[in-house]
Amino acid sequence: MPARQRSLSPTLSQTTDTLSTLITGTSSSSTTSLSSSATLINDSSPPPSSSSTPLTVSRKASSTQIRQRNRLNTKTTASLAKTPSSPKISTAAGMFSSRKYSPLPTSSSSSPNPRKRSGGGLAGWKRWALLGTVVLVVLGLGYSFGGSTAKYGSDMIWDDENTYTPALDDEVAEGDGVDYSSPPFRPVDSDVAKPQAHDDDDDSALHILPIDSGKPHDPTNPHDPTSDEAKGAAGADADFTEVGGDDEAEDEMDNAQSGLPTSFEEDADPTSTIACTQPFSEDKPIVQYALTIDAGSTGSRIHVYKFHNCGPSPQLEYETFKMLNPGLSAFARDPTAAAASLDPLLEEAYRVVPESLRKCTPVEVKATAGLRLLGVQESVAILDEVRNRLETNWDFSVGGEKSVEIMDGKDEGVYAWITANYLLNKIGESATSDDTLAVMDLGGASTQIVFEPKFPADSSQALVEGEHKYQLSFGGKDFTLYQHSYLGYGLMRARRSVHNLVAFTWSFGKGEVEWETLSEKVEVPNPCLSRGTSRRVELDPPGRASVNVTMHGATGGFEACNRVVELVMAKDAICEVKPCSFNGVYQPSLLDTFPRGQLLALSYFTDRIKPLLSSSDHSLLTIAELTKIAKDVCAGPTTWSKRWGNNPAAMAELEDRPEYCLDLTFMNALLGLGYELGPEREMMVEKKLKGVELGWALGAGLALVEKAELTCTA
């Protein structure tokens, strides 16, 4: 028997018997019928095969099928009996080690004769039996969620400390044409998935502006209170948010000590600077403004940056920030109204940028997730109208095609990397060291990582060529960056996948509740909701419209939730080019190529973690500390009161978000299991630095002014 088959067999046998005993109270040898249930986990993505029909699943089998399965099971049991016993499978407590995953090499799919992973004569059934066993793990969860209550008719009790978790190993991931690259329940962003109606956790509501876009803007009268457009802007005043507040006081100290203004309101002369009297280069103005408009899925935001050119590269003095709802995509059928919706933002730019400098102030509009989801025709029409309105109605300078565009995902991550490293003086003329910062950005639909890997100079190791490689020149220095955007692994998409997986395993365990015909009246126990909480969630049963059901926090807690999240992470997907992070994606090991570099977590990382840190806590925390926070949140209100009882803001956050447990557990798994960061590794959690919003906008603004060739008359 091949070595790989020997390592699989006892693990599969022991795990199946353990789970059978846990769920039914007796050991079961009839496992082949359950193995086919793996198809339901990835129902929207059947295994590609040109030589076989897709596998279908039914709980009702004919007598002939039962006899065939029993014969196969008899052969399988005899085969397994010949193999030696394996040690107990490690529990979930040690799953976040910094172990290196080394999947078996496979040939490229483009090869004329791709080499399949062979696993012996049982490779066909073994693949499904293994994945079916994994489902049984979560099936045990399904029974345990309501195990301690009579409501769900089960007398089983889930014991996190004494329950084994299958340790999926790359060595047993059979090929045979199976694609393990998608998480269970294909990410909502895929081309076969249903659109997700709510992508932002109900954190923001869309307020459609009553804009009449037919009247052109008069630059000499920027605020006409009688115009319908101005009325629409006035109605959106409540949606504007200012940069500023107590959180930035420390960040702005450097500018205050140098005498530079920290905001437009403090700037005595917006046309000049006190940093110098002459620009470093004669072909640059002494001060330079840049406008970056972030046209996102739920709203549009403008960043007005003031730079001075006293050195070889632009130096930021301050930022003015405004936002409004909705985003451009809300006007899919009216491109003219979409373009007019940006007018209130440009009015703010008129207030800040001196009139004498407007014609040499570049403006760019970068659309992200919202327009990506529209059809090509609609998005192109909106962008064309936006460009036309900017060029016709406003005095700012609009550059080439890339000035108004749907931004490439890799540019988004790299611009965020530029922003953070620039503000921390790690790149540019004031750089204090050669070490840069890694940026991890968690959005709603995707998560991104960007860092500068360092390889030994005396070795042949180097960054593999591909779309992940990004060559950047900034401040007179060249950088080779690794960047990747994991589509479908943003926080909202991850929630959807977890909820679907939990609902499926619960319905499978109940028996009388069919996943495909799930009713909105059912209540599903979910270990990823904090104990004692509940929430209406939208699910995606196969072959039907989405359905809203009530999920409530059960008795599972962090460990049970973590097991579900681990399946969604697809850590043991086939790795074509090693090393991989998760879902089969090539990524240089952070442990080997970025062992001591600083890490910065942005967006949802900050939104969820920052409120739970006390005022005395520093913005640096370790992965182990994040794990402890996640465990306490999942434990429920009693533990909340013990840890955050004296922090009303934190308690309000926890009580308002039943999915806080899921969010933190997913973040913990993404960092520990996905990126293989050790428990002692520190990361920085920040929303702003030096009064500037962290994200891609400043990086884009810096790139804009560095390449700008504009002449100002002032």
C-alpha cells in the first residue's frame, strides 16, 4: 500500500468511529453514504470531470445501492484493518501553529498531459470519504448546537475539550480532476453565485439624493440654494463626516510642533507654506493640491490633500475629507444623475483649494466594488458622464483615461501600502530605514495583503513571476512587492459562507429538515453567534431563491465556530506553486521572507478590534491577544460584563452585533491559519495616522502629484 494511503486510512477510520460514537452513541462502519454529502458543501461547484457525470446526493437509497455500498464498505474495512493505528488527531487548541504547508506538486493545468495525484486504487472513493468525514465533524456541531436544550430534541452534549478535530493534510488531497480552490458554498462574488443584497452589515443606509442633473454648474456661484442640485446636496449634509477628533490629537502633534497647519481651518495661507520659501525643483509649485474621489459601493468620498514641494518628493501638510451616500452604482439607469451626485464633494474641494491653484490641481475618480458589479455598458456610461461633468463644470485638471476608471484590485492594495509606509516615514525622502510595513486590508467582499518580501542574497530564491508581483518606484527607490486580493474572503462574504455551511450541517443532522426546502420559520443554532444572541441571516440553498432564517447563539463557542471557519478557509487546497497561504494561492512565507517586519491591519480589522481595546491599551496587539478577545466575545454576555463592564462603548458594540464572535474568529483564522502568523507576532490596528485616513486614497494622491506636469500661475 502506498505511503500516502497508509497515512490516510487510520485517520479516516478513527475519525469516523469517533464521530459516529459522539452523534449516535454507537460505532458505525457504514460511512460511504455519508461521504457523498460532501457534494452539498460545494453544491454550486461540482468537481470538473469529462469522463463522469456529476455526483448527486439523496438520503433515500434503493436496496441495490445499499447492497453496493455495504460491499464497498466491507472491502474498505478489510483494507483499513491491515494498516497500523495512528496517534490521536491533534485538537483545535494547537491548530494555529506556524507549521509550513507543503502540498504535493502538480503539473500546470495548461500542460498537455497533466499529472494527477495518485493515491492508489481507492483514490476515487477516498476523496469523497475524506471530505464526507469533514462534513461529519460539522455535523457533530449541528447536533451539539442545540444539544443542551429540549427544543432541538437531542440529548447529546458537545465537549470542546474532548472532541477530536480532523487534521486535514495536504498529503491526502487527491487530484483526479477535483478543484479544491473554492471555499464551501462558492463565494458570493463568483459568476455562478447569487448577488448579495446587503454587503455592509447594516452599518450604513443608502440615502438616494434627489438630484436634478440637467442644470449645469456655475463655477462663479458654487452654492446656489435655489438649485435642485444644491437642495439635494443639502439633504445629504447629515451624511458628511469630518476628519478630526480626539483620536488624531497625538497623530497631528508632529505637524503642530513644526508649525505646519493640521487642517484647512488652521491654514493662514492655503496658497503657500511655512516649510520653505522656494520649491526644491523649479518645475514644481511651492504647494500642490490633489483630489482623490473614492467611488465605493455604499457611498462616494473625496480626499483633498495639500502638499508642499520643499523636498525632492511631495510632503503632506493636511487632508480634508468628506463623504456622502449613495454610491455611483445607485444611479445605474441614470448616468447623468450619477455624475451630478459628486457635485457636493467638489463643492467642498472648491472651499478648500484656492482659486488660483484650481487649474493645476489634478482630480481623479476611482470606482471600486460598486461599479464592478454593474454591467459593462452601465459602468462605462457612468464613468463617461463623470468625466464629461468634471471637464465641463469644474476648473480642476482631469488627466488621461486612468483619471476616471474602475480601479484595479492590485492597485488598491499597493496604494494602501504606499499610504501607510509614507505616513510612517518608511518610504520617500524622509525614510528612516530600509524596512517597510506589510498591509493587510479586510474589506466586505475581499481581503488583501501587500508586503515587500526579502530573500537571502546568496541564494537562488526570488519572488515567482506572476500577477502578484508589483514593481514600484517611489521617492527615487525601487520596490518589489507581493500583493494579492482574495476575492470571496472579505468579512461579509465570509459570513455568508459560514452561515450557509452551518445551516446545511444543521439541516442534515436534523434529518426531517431539508436544506433545499429550508423554511423562513426555522431557527438554526449557530456556534458563531455570541451565546444568548440571535440574528436574521440570508442563506443560499441550492436551486432556489435566497431565504432569511433566524440564527441564534448556541453552546458551541469559539472552538466550535473555529472548526466551521477552518473549512471555509480551504487551507488544504491544492498548492500548484509553493508556498501557499490558503485556498491554493501562492504567497512567500511571512515567517521566512518577512520575519520581523511590522504588520498593519486596516478596514474591518480596525472596525471590529479597536472598539474592544481600552484607552490604556496600545494599538499593537499579538495574535494570541486577538485569540483571547475572540474567545471572550464568543463566550457571551456574562464574560462581556467581566471584561468590558467598565467600557460602555465596547458593551454597546457587542450588544449591537450578534456576529461579533464570527467576525473575530474569522480574523483570527485568517491571520493565524491563513497567513501562518505565530501567536507572538504583533500587528498594528489603526484607522488614522497623523490625522490622515488610512487606505488607498493618499497613495493614489501621491502618485497623482508625482506624475503631474502642471503649471500654476500662483
